[in-house]
Amino acid sequence: MEDGSEQKPKQHRRRFTDEFKAGAVRLVLIEGRSIHGASTDLGIHAASLSRWVEQSRADQGKSKRGTLTTEEKEELTRLRKENRELRLEREILKKAAAFFAKENA
């Protein structure tokens, strides 16, 4: 760049298969590897592996942090979407009622 600052190339977010994540979690929970050691060996960030391990514990009902299970997260997403749709429908009905009230007055 002309102003002397350099721009870092944009990094793409890596995607991991469910099988890869399950294998990584298995290393920690079943084989007793540390999160740091397993993440280093697998070439992933320790924070990512830590999230996967915590989610696995939540799904098994063993979370000490109160993390939502995968099923609960899916239900929450569905309910939030439904709530948005119902609010929109309610606003449309309010406007329609106001329109017809004016027309009949």
C-alpha cells in the first residue's frame, strides 16, 4: 500500500468434519490427553478443541458450566425464528386492523 501500512491477507475459516471433531474430543475425554497437547498434535487451536470438549460434555449431561446441549441450541434457534415470524405477523395484523378501521369510519 502507498501509505506504508501492510494489509494482512484475509484468512479463511477452517471447517472440520463432525468425525474429526469427535476424534479430537475422544483424544481428550477417553484417552486422557490434555487439550493443549491434543490441539498441538492435530494442528488446531486449543480454544476450538476446548469448545468441542465442553459441547460434548453438555450433550452427555456432564457440563459444569451450564452449557446448552446441541438439541437445546437447535430448539432455541427454531423458537427465535418462530418468534420473529409471529412478531412480523402481529405487526401486519395491527396495520391491517388500523387500515380497515379508518376505511369503515
